[in-house]
Amino acid sequence: MEAFVYVVLAVTSVVGLTFIVERGWALRWRRVVPPEVHSALESCQGRQDLPVLRRVCQQHDSPISRLLLLAADHLHWPKDENVDALQTRARQEITRLERGLVVIEIIVGIAPLLGLVGTIAGMMTLFGDIGEAGLTDATRLAKGIALILNATLIGLLIAIPCLIFWSYYSKKVETIAVEMETLCDEFIRRQYREEARK
């Protein structure tokens, strides 16, 4: 049982590390809001600038690019309908950004519990052996208990970094969502304001 728990803890740590690295790569600012798209968006003051913005968004595929392309494609719609379509797509993009965070969150919860299961299983084995052979060597008992507590320690050492990264990435997704909402809102207002003037 102990060996099984250690194997599961090892798998848990590998999975946790994989998702931490993958989300760190996926949530880099320049992957979500490429500087080129941001510059093209700032330069896009009217409908005449849309072809340049479209081309840049198509060249730099990212969540903000997909949102801007959707908004640009629906500029012939009434503003409210375009905003609704944009909000629906934005929720999908945020869900994609959050993908993998749930796995890290699960690891935060189960790693200490797996460590505890390993400790309890080890204690049961140790005390079962003592019951059969008797307590002849207190030093051996102390070493056995110290060895058994390693499972709890390993579980905590897996959970703590996962908790730190999960909290950091969750906050980062919130920040990214606010920034994308701001950029899209500015784009929509600018385009419809120009249309209203015409």
C-alpha cells in the first residue's frame, strides 16, 4: 500500500509540474495580447484601418486577435448585438485560458491527503510488525516513524507549490480578462462612434 501511495504521489507531482509549466507558457502576456496586435489596435482609428488590423490579427493568432476579428466581422450588426456576441466569445476564451488550472487545484487538494494515506498505511504496517515481534528496539521504531512521515512531507511539498501557482495563474487570468475587455470595449466604441458621425 505504501509503495502504491508513493507511486501516485510521484505521478501527481509530474502532472502538477507539467500543468504549471504549460499554463506558464500559455499565459505569457505576449501570447495572449501580442504587442503587434496591441499596436495595430491603437492605430485602428476607423473603418479604413480595419484591413491592417485584420491582417495583423490573422498573423498573430491569440485570444485578443480572435475577439477583435469577431468584433470586426460583425460591425454591420447593431452595437448591442455585436457586444453580446463578443461577450459570449470572450467567455469561451477565458475558459480556454483557465484550462488546466482545475487540475492544479485538484492536486492542491489530493496531494496532502495522499501523503496522509501513505503515513497511516505505514503506521499500520509498523505497529502490526511491532504487535507480532514486540517492541525490542525503540531506535528502530523511531526510524520507522520518521520514514513513514516522509509521505506526509512529500504530499505537502507537492501541494504548496501547486497552491502558489494556482493562485498566481487564477489572478493572472482575471487580469488578462480585464485587459482584453478594456481593449475590445475601446475598439467597439471607436468604430461605432465613427459610424454614428457618418
